Amino acid sequence: MDRIVIPGELLAERPIRSENTLVEGNMTYATVLSLFDEAKGVLIPLESVWYPKHGETVIGIIEETRLNSYNVDLNSSFKGMILSKFSETRFAQGDIVEAVVRDIDETKTVMLMHARSLYGGKIIDIKPSKIPRIIGRENTMLNQLMQGTMSSIKVGTNGRVWIKGGDASLATEAILRIQEEAHTAGLTERIKTMLESKNGNGNKV
Amino acid sequence: MEGGEKPELIVNGKRLDGRDFGELRSLKIEAEVLKNADGSAYVEWGNNKIIAAVYGPKEALPKHISDPDRAIIKCRYSMAPFSSLEEHGRTGPNRRATEISKVTKEVFENVILLDRFPGSEIDIFIEVLQSDGGTRAAGITAAAVALVNAGIPMSDVPYAVSAGKVGDKIILDLNKIEDNYSDADIPIAISPRTGNVLLLQMDGSLTKEEFKQAFNMAKEAGKTISELQKSALVDPYRKLAEKYKV
């Protein structure tokens, strides 16, 4: 198993620059609680705060409509913004939107593009560090969840998951379980068993 | 020093609660105890019971307090009205709580990587449910665990402990009665990786040698505290990983 490290713990006596490491001289230290893969020198955070990156998909809620822009709540210290000139659809306050991070400006506002409304459904908040596991390698976990519950699910890297239709309560249960057990082995198999045994109509996953 | 008769604090070479001079009280730390907080921790240190919660980073409000270069920390230390039988048990931002909030904030300003979240704020809440001396040290120890639990990037996990002097003996981790009647009392917070001292306050007086002895005692005890902090954070993950080991 990979080593679990806490902030300030020595990772390697060579510089490894990544989002969650601190390099001092030739030493690399962890800055968050994470799993460290010694062989590859990769740090996988177990607890972390979301930091927006270009090209990521996020799920936000329209907070305010302005003359030529929308302010979007991203469940983060970063504020989102959609410029009307980049969006064909018009939004109203309270709308749930899925959008892609375009860039982050000097006032730490996240400019969003390709915004579109998500109608109905519900949002659950997940720790941002567990989002990669909910998506899975090449979307395996997400596809499995959608097949097993017949729900449509959208995942935002800012720690929000939108679920609509199908067996939404089963989907929620499964997602919360993935959050809980994100760092364990064989999770995809366990979620598969869970979905097959609970989805009522015996849907094969 | 409090009024009234000074009690005998060391009887037959042992302290009132039967501890040795350099012995810590029993310490139990648990992480992630509050569902709604971004990070939280619960500490039972002797008779102290303390909950720490962390929120953020979030947008700094009101806007004029925000710093465009770095995150700001807001810290609130507070004692529950039922936390103590005596005068410490007043709740709300009194003079003492304001001071402890300030020094705690300054401890964490030195370990949190504030420049990663400009313009935002990080809230730290420390609630003392039951107090028995050394609550500021216990509060810092708990808040450090809560911050890691919240995923806030830090350069280290600091710990804090108090040391003091009774008669000619240097003692570690004072409880309330020792705190009230001791000749000196020093809470110390240290960043274990670098050895930097993040908090050092002193009531009473010590000679240079006595101070060195007290400081080393605190540093020695810090190894135990750091170990417990780490296992509070890591053990829940490790247990789950063991359970589903392939």
C-alpha cells in the first residue's frame, strides 16, 4: 500500500513539484493529507481544497444576473463568472449550470465557458479530493453508476455532483460510499455488486 | 496567582494527580467529528474536552479585510458557559478569549500556505466544552488536526503543550490547580519539522536554566503529541484500506 503522509512529512530528498508539495532546497514535503506513491513520486491527496484549472468541468449555481454577465457560486473561495457574449442561453438566478473553466483572472474570478443549464435534479456536495474516483479511470465508475441507476449524473471537479432521474437515492448512496472508500482497492467491483443487488429490477451493470 | 491558601502541589515526589514531573495527561484525538464543517477535530486532554472546526477557504467578508495576496485567518476561541466551575466559565469574546484567539491565529499564520488562496479567509473555531488548564495548548493541537482534515495546505502540523514550575521542580502539562498556584507557566507551540517556536508565553518567572529545561521537556512531549495527531488523521484511512485489502 502507498504511504499515507501528513503535512510537513518528508516525501523525497529530491524536488518534486506538484500542487500539493512544498519544495525547500532539495527536500520535498507534503502539504496535505495524502497517499504517496514512492516509486512514481506521485502524491494523491486524501483531503484537499479545490483549485480551478483550465479545461475542468464545474457545476455552479447562478447567484446573480447582471447586464452582460452572470455571477456563479462554485462552492469555493473562487467566484465564477459567465459572460453573456460567450453564452447563447440565458440564465436566471438559482439555475444550476455545467460549465468549463476558461481561465482565472487577476482578481481570482473563474471565467467559465460552454455553460449550459441543468434542469431539475439535485446536487450533492462531495469532497473535491474524491471526485477523480467518482469519475474513475476513463469514466468507468461514472458510466457504471449511470447504467446501474438509470440516472443522469454530472460531476463537477469543484466538488458538486448533479443527479437526475432513475434511482437517484441509490446513486446518492453509491456516490457517498465512493467518497468514503475512495482510497481502497477493488472499489469498482464493490460498487458494481452494490448496484446490482439494490437496483430493484436486477439491471445488469 | 489566585487568592486564598496555596495548596501543596507536590506530595511525596508526585504531583496531585499522581503524575511524574515530565508526564503528559492522557490524550485522545479524533478527526472529522462534525459533518457540516470542512474539517474538525475533538481532543480529550486530561479533563479538557475541546472541539475545533475549520471552514474555508471562502470569500473573505467584509471585503475590506481581504488581502489580495494571501488568505486571512479568523480564529475564535471560546469557552462554553458550563466548561468550568469558576471564573473561566464566562462565554463570549471576553478579554482572555480575545487574546487566545489572537495568539492561536498567529500560530497558524506561520504554517498555513496562505499565498495559495489570495483574497479568501479561513475560519478556525475552538470550543472548550470542559476545561482543566492548558486549554490554549489543547485548542491549538486540536485546530491543527482540524485544518489537515479540511485539506488546507500547510507546511507542518504544529502542536502545543504547557510547561511550568512548582517550587524548584519543572513540570509538564499543568492542570488547572497547578496552573493557578504554580510559580511559572509557559504554553509553547512548536512546528515539529523545523523546530520553530510559534507560540511562547510566560506567567511568573524562570531562570535561564529552568527555562531551557522546561522547553526541552515540552519538545520531548511534542513527539508523543505529534504521533497522536498523525494517527488521528491517518488511522481511519488505514483501517478502511486494510479492510478491503486485496
